[in-house]
Amino acid sequence: MLSTKTPDTPEQKVLDILERNRINIAATLPCDRIKALLVLLEKNIQTISLTREENGVGICAGIYLGGGRPMMVIQSTGLGNMINALLSLNLTYDIPLPIIASWRGVYKESIETQWQLGKRLPEILASSGINFTIINSLNEIDRLDEAIKESFSSLHPHVILMSPAVWEGSMSEIPQPREICSRNVDLEFNSTIQKPELTRYEAIRTIMETIGDDLIVSNLGIPSKELYEIRDRELNFYMLGSMGLVSSIGLGLAIIQKKRVYVIDGDGSLLMNPNALISIGDYKPDNLTIIGIDNAAYGSTGNQTTCTQNQVDLELLARASGINTTVKAHSLHVLKEALRGKIRFIHVIVKPENAKCKEIPFSATHIKERFMKAVQN
């Protein structure tokens, strides 16, 4: 990417630190206090614009698993919806993630709704076991370098709370508004959801018989257990928690890797984080296939009904999110053809049945380590 330098500004100092630490992708959400920093990042580092912070945690995890060095740059309010993901994914699997958080609610804050979370953030992070660094002025900017290095050396997330005081007096470029693009939106969609014939176990077995040596990221709970029993291999990444983030991880992998990535997702998980489909539709990686296995139930928690049972069509949701090549599979034959054709979203209709499978006998860190080693080979 062509470098655009702005010497002697706080934003440039931050960019220099990121480049020295070989940060190659920044996942971002806006904040008024860091608007100039975001402009500079977009001109010098590959950036991923997010629609929700928790989704970014999954995307960055996938980037790291695939060999990248990601970072998040967000407003501190977003930390509130990231805590579970940072604990159940990053801290559990030992996945580093430095996070620059524009610290709102404390320094010269006029917005009352920012006060409660802002002033409690250090206490919240400390009690959650998440390392953090506070930077109150530009004179302390070297602490950013130390925090990034600590994150990657300890294999844990590290939040950098940056006071708005850091940016005071900056003369950096600020973003100019851009009008919405003129375009035609053409969507013709006719769908019939038939009575299911397959089980999820049969669908996963067909996937494993068809995909060869490509990468697999599997949804948490019973889908991962079924995948393990059908065919365990080092190129399988089993989710043990962080519901809703499996497709986000797959997107991060597909962005950083040239290998083909298949994601085994489910209706409950996709409905919990439809932001993943929006990001996939936005970035359109041609090496990513999401397999939405739809049993209209939360299969791992007692088969409670989801709204796909009589209302939501996941294929239509994918199409509306910008994923243009989709198919609905009611049979193993259609599923095989869709996999061979590299369809980007496959909506697989299955029975609400769970195979009786044993627990996966690996720790989260073992799953991560063997997967990363296999990906690099």
C-alpha cells in the first residue's frame, strides 16, 4: 500500500509504532476523537471496517490463525460487547490482540452516556483478567509499543486506553463525507424450504468427503464433536465457545490466506451475529464458503426452536448481505455440487437431530497450535 506520511503528528507516531510492530491489518470502528488516525490508517495499512466490535474479535482471530498480525482500533464503548469474546476466544485459545481504544467518558467528556462505562473500564478490564495500558498524553506514546509487544509475546489481548488528550492540537487530515454510491439493487429470490431429509451428521460427513485438504472452521458444541468423530485432522479448527463468531473467524482466515476456507456454521449462531454475513458480503473473499446448517434449533442446548423454523430464510439473509452466489441444499447431491462449485453460501436444511458423539479430547490451545502449524505447511 502506498504510504502517506504526515510528519510529527500524534497520528503519525501511532502509525510508525504499528508499522514497527509489523501490524498488517487494522479492524476499525469510528470515534470522533480518532477520526484523523483512521484516515491515516486507511492510507497506509489494510483496514477492515466493522459493523460491530465483537465481530472484529473473530475476524482478527482468523487473521492471526492464518499468519497475520492484526489490531483493532475502536471507541472504548465497544469493549462492553467484546468482553465475552476476549475471554472465551482470545484468553482461552491464547490468541493475541492489541486493541487501541479511544477512551471516552473521562477526559473532557460532555456526553453523559459515556461516563458510566468510561470511568469503570480499568476496573472492568482488571477484573476480567485482560491486560491494559493507559496513555494519558502524547509523552506516553511509547507505551503503545510496549503494549503491542506484550500482547504478541504473552499471546493474550491487550487494551490500550488512549485519552483524547493524546490528539489535542493535531493538524492531521480529517475525513470528508462521501455521498452514497448510485447503483441498482437487483434481487430476485424465490425459495422453497422442504421437509428435511438429512441429518447434520450426514451433511458434515459429505463435506469432509468432498473438500480435500482445505481449511475447516467448525461451530461450537455438537457440530464440532460430530466433525471430530467423522474425521479429525490438523486442518480442522474446532470452536469450543464464542457463539456467533465462527464465520467471522473464517472471514479473517480467508482474508490472510490463499487456501480455501470452509465454515460449518448453524442457524442459531448466524442469527446471533448476522454482522458476519454483512462483512463477508462487503469483502467478498473468493476463497471462502459458509455452510449454514439449519436445523431450526439450538441443537447443543436442548433443541430450543430458532426463528428459521417458520420465519427467517438464511439464504435470503446471505443474499441481502451482499453474498451473491448462494444455494439451498436439501440433498447430499446438491450439497456436493455446491461444494465443488465453490458456492459462497450453502444453506443446508437438516433434521433437528444430534448424533451421540464423545467430547473432543484436546485443549483449546492444542487445537490452535496444531491448526496454525498445519496452515503454515
